[in-house]
Amino acid sequence: MKYILIIGDGMADNPVPELGGKTPLEAAEKPAIDAMAAKSRLGSVLTVPRALPPGSDTAILSIFGCDPNLYFTGRSPLEAAGSGVQVEPGWASYRCNMVCLEDGDGPFEEKKILSHNAGSIDGATSIAIITALCADPEFHAAMEEIGMRIAPTPSFRHIAMQKDGDIQGIVCKPPHDILGQVIGPYKFHGNDNAGQLWKLMALANRKLEHLPLNEQRRAEGKKPANGIWFWAEGTAVQLPNFVEHYGRSGSVISAVPLVHGIGVLTGLKKIEVEGATGEVDTNYAGKLQAAKDALLSGDEFVCLHLEAPDESTHNGSLSDKLLAIHQLDSLIVAPLTAWMEQQGMDYRLLLLSDHKTLMSTRTHDGDPVPYLIYDSTKPQPTGLSYTEANGEKGPYVEKGTDLMGLLFETE
Ligand SMILES: [Zn+2]
């Protein structure tokens, strides 16, 4: 028996007026998923405990059987693990985004934030810019003063770590939540360290504003990476071992470090696929092939995570969200299940949206999401398609941490 977990990030939603009151899951063309749902256990699940903020961090921890009430210390230590960076006990870690702020030499706090990823900056340039910044003597000294180190990664998502960094009560607003706004009102607060981080970000802006690499980006019509932004603070975390707990070994295929990090910290292998972008242009064929290779090489469990529905919703593109759901169906679910059947592999497959992402707010929502569990050896006829409303008709799982036991039939 093979066990497959497919996560369509942020697929689930509420009814959308432009779709005549349907949800994107109800409106999207997804015949393979719906055919499977019609023969599955179909229900709904609360992936994020009510008291916690809904997001892929809390939701996917739950899905992998790690109670976020116990193991969620922040997003960045999970991401760091996914990028191969270990956060030492006693250190705080942060995501360090390359961002784009309004041009000019005016006060930092009066600037607007224009992009949370410096205009989707490419990995090589992002590394070059953060490396240049850290090599600046004044910036270097300022980092040293507060025990900060930055580990570059080939994307807009660098990782910052701070020795004895105090994150108790700190409020660091995520940059994607305040796009287009003046940053002053969101000045970090909550403790003394908040002011130190903010000061370092202001210095970074001053250093990066006229960096030759940024002048070059402007000349090319690109957004400059003229700022850094700390957020997603957390402390070193140890997760329960998946292989020991469920007795199954396996792999995690994703475009995003967070999901890889949760996989790695639970003892699973991470598989990186060239051209996996997390958007509708992602390398679907590569991800499909990686899943097949993992199954053929002896993995009993494979997780395929697709970020595109979530990204499309954050970008406010309904057409991309519908396309992303359709692509998940036609480029992943349909060919993967057809291939497993052709190989004569028996399988159980859990498919779900980790959390809702709403077109109406362009952000996450903590309501329950629909899940399906299909068993190729014992189909359960329900005749229902995979939608939020149909999920509500089926068995309700109150704790997302119970899902994996249901997939493996250990509970
Ligand atoms: Zn999201």
C-alpha cells in the first residue's frame, strides 16, 4: 500500500459573487478530483486550532500530526530547516525578506512598502544584494551589536538569526499584509528588541537605496531591493518523528521552504524540483515525476504540496485560482492516479486544502476545510464532488492532527 498526501494550498474559499455565489472549488473544472471524491470518505476538518492564526505553518503542522499548540513557535525556524539552516537553542530566528520601499532619502518611517518580495527578485541577485549589505562595515557592526546573523537563500526569503534574541511579546507585522501603505504606523513594538530590529531595517534601507545593484535594477525597469524586513519570529523547535510515530518513511515535494522544513524536522526527506515556483507557472511535470520516482524508489508515503491556489488568492486573481485548481486536477491528480493504477499500486490518498484563503480578503481564514480520503482497494460511494459544502455533510474531524492516522488507518 502507498500513501499519498496532496495539499492544494488555500484552495478552499467562501462563495464568490463573480462566480454567481459558487466557491472556486465548486466552479473550477476538476473532474479527476471529483470522480475520486465520489468514491471517498469526504468530510471536513479543523486544521488550525481556533486560538491560533490560520496559515500554512499552523495548518500543515497539524496535517503532519504535530499539534501546533505544542510545536508552533513561529514560522521562520520551520522555514530555516527547509533551507538547511539550523537554528541553535537559545537563538531567535526571523524571516528576512528582501522588500521594495518607496525610493528616496527621506525618513524610513514615512516610506510606503511597495513589494514584499522586491518585485519577485531572482535568487542570484537577492543573494548578491544581501551579501553586499552584510559586508558593509557600518551594517556589519550594527548586526554584531544585537547578535544578528543572516543566512542568504536563493530567493527573497533570507533567514536571520539572533543570539539571545528576545521575541517575547514582540509584534513584527508581516510585510505582505501592509502593501502600498506607509510603514511608520507598523513600527515593530512589544519589547526593546523590537526597536533594535526596526533600527537595523532603517539602516539597511539607507545602505541599499543607492547600491549599484539596485541602480541597475531601476535602470532595467525592475523594483529595487532597497529594504529588508524581519518577521515570522520564532525559536528553535523539535518536532515529533513522523517515521517513528506512523511507521512509514517518505518524502515531501514542495516549492516552499516552510513545507520542506516541517517535513525535514519530522524526519522525512525533502525533494526539490527544478522550476517549482509555487505559482501557476510551476513545473507540474517535474513534481509529478518526482512523486513517481519517490514511490518507485520505495517510499511508502509521498506528500505533494501545491502552493499556487494560495498565491493566486493573495494576488487577488480569481482566474489564476480557478486555473491552479484545474492544473492540480489535470496535471497532478489525474496522471498520478492513472499511473499508480497502471503500476498495479494499491494506495490511499488524502487530499485537502490546508486552510481557506479568501478571495474577499485575499488572506487566510481559519474555518474548517473539506478533505477526502480515497482507498483504491475499497471505494466508498458517496457520489459527491470535492467542495466545502459537501465536506460539511461528511464526518467532521475536530483535530487536524488526527488526519494522518486516518490516512494510515492507525486510528
Ligand atoms: Zn497563504
